[in-house]
Amino acid sequence: MSLRPQVIQLYKNLLYMGREYPMGYDYFRERLKRAFLKNKHETDPKVIEEMIGRGEYVIKEIEALYMLKKYRTLKRRYYDVEFTNKQATN
């Protein structure tokens, strides 16, 4: 069984997730490509499966980063920053 399709799908998913990366898409794409090229020599299926699992974990972390960004934006939009600072000092 070849793991190549899974690796390619992981790469595509990571590229898609990197569209709104805080440091920019180009930065994300270069780092992603470098990481995949660094491990292209790997042939052991167990090691490749571990790397795929690590990549899926990274996808979850990026999703969490985006959710946190959205949460902070909504919080700023609906709550007055001065009010929350005054409330915290009292």
C-alpha cells in the first residue's frame, strides 16, 4: 500500500490552511515545502505514518490559531476595550 496519496493530500490540506497564516502565505508555503523536501528520502511506512499524524496535528493547531484570531476579533468588536480594562482594575 502506497502512502504517497496520503502525503500529497496532507500537503494540499496544509497549503489550503496556510492561506491566512499571520506571517503570510508565501512564508508558510516556503516553510512547508522545505519540511516536505527534507523528509522526501524517507521510505519506512511506519515513520511516514508518524509524520502524517504529525502533519494532521499541525492542521488542528492552525485551525485553533484561526479560531483564536476570530474570537479575539469578535471580542474587540463587541466589547469596549476601555470598559474591560476599567472593570479589571476595580
